[in-house]
Amino acid sequence: MVTIGIVGIGLVGSELVSQILKSSYKDVFKVVGLTTSQKMVVSDAQYSSLSIDQKSDLRPAVLASGVQTDLAQFADYLAKSNEHSIIVDCTASEEVANLYPTWLRSGLSVVTPNKKAFSGSLDLFKEIQDLAVNTSQTKKGRSPLIYHETTVGAGLPVLSTLTDFVRTGDEITKIEGIFSGTLSYLFNNFSTLTSTDAAPKPFSETVRVAKDLGYTEPDPRDDLNGMDVARKVKVITVTICGRLAGLELDLSTLPVENIVPEALQSIKSTDEFMAKLPEYDDHFSKLNAEALKENQVLRYVGMVDVHGGQSGVKLAKYPATHPFASLQGSDNIIKFTTKYFPNGVIIQGAGAGAAVTAYGIFTDLLKIQERVEGF
Ligand SMILES: NC(=O)C1=CN([C@@H]2O[C@H](COP(=O)(O)OP(=O)(O)OC[C@H]3O[C@@H](n4cnc5c(N)ncnc54)[C@H](OP(=O)(O)O)[C@@H]3O)[C@@H](O)[C@H]2O)C=CC1
Ligand SMILES: N[C@@H](CC=O)C(=O)O
Ligand code: NA
């Protein structure tokens, strides 16, 4: 058995609890602690599973019965379990990400969809990686582990594939694709070559739907300004750099195209941004019309150029024959070009949303449980 504490029970964290409780692993993964940013609950001294009513929302229940969130106390409680313990960070917080070294040092494994620890300084990534490999053995006779598959392409097996290329000595030259579920959904619906009688919905309305479907970051500007894709490009890059001696790619100058209209970039509240976005629908329709005139569609893409200097994220135009042009829904598409696969390996599928993200976190939990318990 493995004990689990979840920091952040918004869309993804709540869905994860629901998937665990509905699965055949509900007695293997004991959920013993939950937090919002304000309140937390932990179980008893015997680390029994929390009793969770699956019919009601988790967040209000924790807010009603919890005590003030104290992440040091939360981690301490988990670390004292006799079973191997995993802390799952389901926030988007940098402050929380900075705690991973402390958590790993106390023997806790970490699983997270939060990109912040892997898209900032390479030093933090290397410290985390080093701790996960070298920390002295803990419960069940092994070091703490860290998995973050869902930081790129949600549940799609992007980082596990990348790690396999690197570990086997294959040489990656380029990784390119559509890495944002939100931007994929927006442009797949807004910029299409298939003839429809109806004009596409206004851009702002499509952003609203993507937000309601749970694809966007808490503030959709984190998607539209290119930062979410830039973070994914950085996660991929540090994952390669962290594993290949001597490769240090400079990420400080990564070109990032921000498509948030300038006047809306510094507005403080997300609600105000959403309310003002319709004023810029004509601007996006014009961009779309320009692409259509050339028989092309708009797609927001990211590129990791391992040995050259072409890494970056931008809005680009593609003809109908290009695989990026025929993407559906919120699908991501990621193409790896390597020495062994010169024509590329393509991974494609839903890359955002609570269900697929929680699924990916669940697969990371299973990997840790298998490594810790040996089956
Ligand atoms: N949605 C998606 O499709 C995908 C999301 N992700 C990533 O998953 C993560 C979670 O996303 P999502 O569930 O949509 O986000 P939400 O905003 O729905 O939930 C975030 C949760 O984190 C809590 N939280 C925030 N800061 C802290 C803190 N300092 N201490 C403790 N708790 C905190 C919030 O508390 P409170 O309830 O009090 O606000 C909330 O419960 C993000 O990093 C996102 O990038 C990754 C892949 C896909
Ligand atoms: N906002 C992100 C969520 C996953 O990382 C996206 O749209 O891809
Ligand atoms: Na993934």
C-alpha cells in the first residue's frame, strides 16, 4: 500500500481522487490528506483512507471541515507514514514547486502536473533529479521518486517516450508540435479549411468554451501569451539536458509569441480580461482571413531544436496537407525526429482536460507503486 496526499483539489486534483476511488486500486492508494490553498484535512494516526463522499464536491467539503493549510505540517504527516508516501502537487504554484527538494529529502515521492519546477532554472531541476536518485533509501527500501508526465501533453506518453530515446542512446534532433490543448481547441475550431455554412464562432467565445471545458490554465492568458507552451518546451529541454551530460541549452532567450492583445496583457483580473476579449474578435478574424486567403490555417506551435538555435513558440500558418492542419478537438500532436527514427515518431491525442490529466497522474502513481512494491 502507498499513502497519498494531494496538494490542490481543483479540477485536476478532484478528478484524480474520483478516478482512484472508482478504480481497482482504491485499496492500494490510500488518500490520507487533501489541501486547498486555504484549508487542509489529514486522516488519523493509523493513516486510514479519508472517508470521501463521491457524490459531493470535494473542495467545499475540505473548506468546511479543514484546518488552515500548512504544507510543512502536511508533508511531515505524510513522511511519518510507515508506507511509502507520495505527495501529488495539483496546483500551478511556483511556491509549492520550490518545496519539492525538501519533500524528496524527507523521503516523499512526488508526482505533479505543475510545470513550474521543470521550466525555471536548470539548477532546481538538477537538484530535484539528483535527490530522487541519490537520497538514501526510505520506506520499502528505495529512494524517493519524481514523475511529471502530465507537465507535457497531459496523459499522453510524451516524457516517458523522450526519456526512452535518451536512455537508449538514440539521438534526438528535433521535437515539434502543438503542445497546448487550449490553443489546439481554439485554432482547430476557429481556423479551418473545411467548408461550413456557418462562420466560426467569435474567437472570444471559443476561449470561453475552452475555459469551461477545463482546458485553460486558471487564467487563460497563461495559454494565449504562449507561456504554457513555452514552459512545455522548457520541460522537454531540461529533461533532455538533465540526462545528457554537457548539453546546456539556453532557455532565457526562447522566442515566445504572445497573442493576447496588448491592452489586455496587464489587466489584473481574469474576469475583466474575459469581459474585454470580445472587443478584439475582429483582430483575430482578420488574422484568420489572411491565412485562409493563402489556403492555410492558423496553428500555435512549439519547437525544440536540440542542436540548432530554432527552439521557440509561435503562431504559424499550415496548408491542409500538413498533419497539424487536420487536428481535432483539444488534441496535441508531438513529432520526435531522432537518429533511429529519421521520419519521426508522432504522438497524438487529447492533451488537456481534467480526465486525461488525472489519468496521466494515475499512471505515474502506478509506476511509483510498482517500483516501490515490486509489482
Ligand atoms: N487542466 C488541464 O487540462 C491540465 C492542467 N495541468 C496542470 O494541472 C495543475 C492544476 O490545474 P487545475 O486543476 O486546472 O487548477 P485549479 O485552479 O482548478 O486548481 C488548483 C488547486 O490548487 C490549489 N492551490 C493553489 N495554490 C496553492 C498553494 N499555494 N497551496 C495549496 N494549494 C494551492 C487551489 O486552491 P483553492 O481551491 O483554494 O484555489 C486549487 O485547489 C496546473 O499546474 C495545470 O497547469 C496540466 C495538464 C493539463
Ligand atoms: N492549459 C494547458 C493545460 C495543460 O497543460 C493546455 O491547454 O494545454
Ligand atoms: Na504527457
